Amino acid sequence: MFQIYNSLRSLKWFARDEKGQGMVEYALIIGLIAVALILVLGQVEGGITGVFTTIVTKLQGVGSGS
């Protein structure tokens, strides 16, 4: 019974401890930025692929002597 009491006291102390709150907020911000980057890069993927395809095509033309 005494162990349960100590465990409950520890949980109450942990719930009142706010030292990790800033770290959690930073983690949430980083997570939101990561999701935003994934969405943005997914939208511009076709444009980036097109640019590199054009570059490769032109470089292949230069290398073949055309």
C-alpha cells in the first residue's frame, strides 16, 4: 500500500513539473514545419523533375556532338 501511495505522489509531482513543457512545444513546432515541408515539396515535385529532365536532355545533346 505504501508503494502505491509513493507512486501517486510521484505522478502528482510529475504532473506539476513544467520543465519539459518548452521541449514539447519545440517538438510540436518542428513537427508542423516538417509536415509543411513535405506538403510543399510534394506540390513542386513535378516542376523540379521537369527542370532536371531538361538539363539532362541538353547535356546529353552536348555530349553526343549534336
